[in-house]
Amino acid sequence: MENDDIVWSIINKSFCSYKVNTKTQRFCRNEYNLTGLCNRSACPLANSQYATVREEDGNCFLYMKTVERSGFPRNMWEKVKLSKSLEKALRQINEYLVYWPGFIKQKCKQRLLKISQYLIRMRKLRLRRQKKLVPIQRKQDRRERRREEKALVAARLDSAIEKELLERLKRGTYGDIYNFPQVAFNRALEEEEDAEVNMEGEDYGEDEENEGEEAEEEIDEELEKELEEESENEEIEYVEADSDLERELESESDMEDIEPKETNAVKDNARRKPRLEIEYETETLSKNPKRTV
């Protein structure tokens, strides 16, 4: 305890790295401070027996410091995980801080209550839909845009130079002495082969279309010829039927002409023949005729 008084007298009257002075009161920035105020009872440096509650990743822990571990700074604080249930956590604090001062007990429970409340609010806020504010880095965007423009200009220039060199290669401007990279040369050859294949495919497609059109025209012509032949056959049948009807009518008219001629001839012959008068004589025989021997 004498050491604690000496430490507090030094901290209180002289400099402390955790102390913050304001117009009204003094605050403490030490992470193990119970209340956040700079005073004798709440200072974690000037109290050899001290306890506090801290939150790590949504879990609450009870930290305890005793005089026996003051010579071992690494193992000075004993860490105990508290239950997520507030009642069980308060019961744990009472069990671990049985013979401790009432001020430390009360402040630990109060700190645990505040921490559990803000953890509940954090869970509720996560469940809600919130707008995410994304900062706009204008300088970086401008820098990237300039780099993209420069890269695009360089790519266009390289492609134009490559095309010009390949055209000169085709024309044979420099004779037989060339020092082109093999990759660009192979790429140009592949592009020419692809272009030839595409042209052949287009020609083949046009030939197929022409053949299909010719086949359709031939089929249409054959159908037209068949229709014309059928129509001619029907006309011939109609003509033959008409000729048969005409013949029958002519034969009937001839028969009619012949019959009146015959009747007239008979009548004329009957008129020309003289009348004949025939007389018949009948003899009566006797009832008992005589037999002659």
C-alpha cells in the first residue's frame, strides 16, 4: 500500500502519459481503467489490487490484478471469460470478487451492464439495412484514368507500327533482310489463314444458297409443267367428249332425215298403185252328196 501511495503522489503531481486534463476534470486513457476518470480509487497504476471488465470480439472478460503477481508484469492480469447471460455473469463477478472492495465490485457490475447493452444495440444495427458510405478517391481515379489513356495510345501505336511493318514485308520493301520478332510474324500468318478460312466459308455458304435457290426453281418449273400437262389432257378429253357428242347428234339428225324420206316414198307408191277389185264366188254343196264308183 505504501508503494501505491508513492505512485499516486508522483502521477497526481507530475506527468502521466494516460492523463488528459480538461477545464472541468481529468480523464484517464488507460485501457484497464474502470471509470475512465483520473482519481486515486480508479487508477489502475496506483492500486495493486484492481479488477475491471473488458469486451473482446463480442465476449466479456473479467481482468483481476493482485499484489502477488506484481513482480511478474507478463502474468500480472488474470483473465476470466464471463457468460453471455447477464445474470450468470453477475454471479461470476460476485464469486471471483468475494473479499474485494465494494467500490470495485459495483463498478465492474456497472461496466458489465453498459457493455452488454451496447452489444445488444450492435446486433440490432447489424440486422437492419444501412447505407454504406464509400469514400471517393479522386486523385487515385484520375491517376488510373491517365495511365489507361497512355496505355491505350501506346497499344494503338504499337499495332499501327506492326501493321505497317507487315505490309512492307508483304510488298518486299526491304528485300530479303528482315529482323521481325517471330511472335508477331506467326500472329500475322494465323490472321491471314483465319481470313482465308472465313472467305472460303462465306463462298461455300453463298454456293449452298445458290444451289438451294436453283433446286427450288427446278422444282417450281417441274410443278408448272405437270400442271400444264394435266390441263392439256383435260382439254383433250373435253374436246373428244364434245366431238363424240357432235357425232351422235349428227347421226340422230341423219336418222331423222332418212325416216321422213321413207314414209314419203311409201305414200307415193301407195298413191301410184291402181285399185283392184276382187270378187269371191262361193258354192254351196248338198248335204247328201252322191258317191261315185
